[in-house]
Amino acid sequence: MLGEFPTSCKEVKRLKVTSEDGEYYLKVKGRLLKIYCAGMESDRPKEYVTLVKGEAENFSEVYSYRLHNPTECPYNGSRREDCQCRKDYTAAGFTTFSKVRLDLNAMQIITTDLQFAQTLDGRPVPFATAGDCYSAAKCPQGRFSISLSGTGLSVIQASKWLSQGNYAVSEIIKSPDGTKVIGKCGGYCGKCTPSSGNGLDVQVF
């Protein structure tokens, strides 16, 4: 039965003789996954995964506030809009994701593909990335959230995030099954990104 299913959007085009963008079942590593095929009118359609949990649980943020005194971590590190700070970090932004690009050969989510992302504030922030320029005192405020629940994919357990920049720290919490990852990252100024670069390693689940 599985033999009849396409393994890429390019194959969908050939087997189904269609140039409609939309959700199709593809055989990925021996499992059937619902994949969104985009750019079906072109010769090189791309595979995307629709994030079932939606944009509320799939976002990336570089926090915009900076403390006047960066040696502090006020309010035990919790966020307050009335902080002794200014909102002037030029790299700040907030981006939400409804679909993410999946590289089927590498089995990676391409974090920098923003075709189905919305930047609600500031600059675009790649998937699985967060940062700030808030404090030098281990007080990260930038956040990201990933939820792959219902997609048939999970983040591999060995995946790690790298902290980059000055006084950069990251707190990454993964659910045991790898379908959810939450990160708090920042520094003065700092951010975290997946250690594999622009690709976040995933597996069929």
C-alpha cells in the first residue's frame, strides 16, 4: 500500500498530475505524513509542514527592552513592562509560524524559510531562535516555542542550541517525546540558535 505514495512534492506533481498547492500524503522514512506542497506550478515545489498547534505555540522572539543597568536581573528575571529599561534594541522582533519548510533529504526544518511566517513586530526572527540585549546577569528574556504535536515529527533528542554573543545564556526545555521545545535566551547582547545551523534536526515520530 505504501508503495503507491509519493515521497516528494515533485513526485506528487508527476503521479497525481496536479499543480495545486495543498496538503498531500507523502511517504517519509516509511511513514505517511501530511505535507503541504508549495510552488507546485514550478519545477521545484517545496515541502512544508503545517503546524497543527498554530502560531500561539510556534514563535520566535528577540526581546526589545534593554536594562539601564545591565548588571542587574530585576524581578527574579520575570518580565515587567515598567522595568528600568528602554525599548531600543534594533535587532528585536517577533515572528510566528503557521508552516515550516522541511528538507526531506536532510530531515531538517529550515529555520530561515519564512514563507509561511508573520513578523508581528520588528525584524524577522528565524524559527527555533531567540535573544535579547537585556542584561549581562544571566537573565534571558528572548523566547521561542516549537510545537510539532500532530505533525508526525519530533525534534531529535540529541539536538542542541548554541549561545552566541556576550554574556549569552540559554535555557532549553524539551518535552520527553521531542514534540515541544521551549527556549529562553539572551545576553548583553546574545541569542541562541540550533547548533546545526539553519537546520533543526527532526525525525518521524
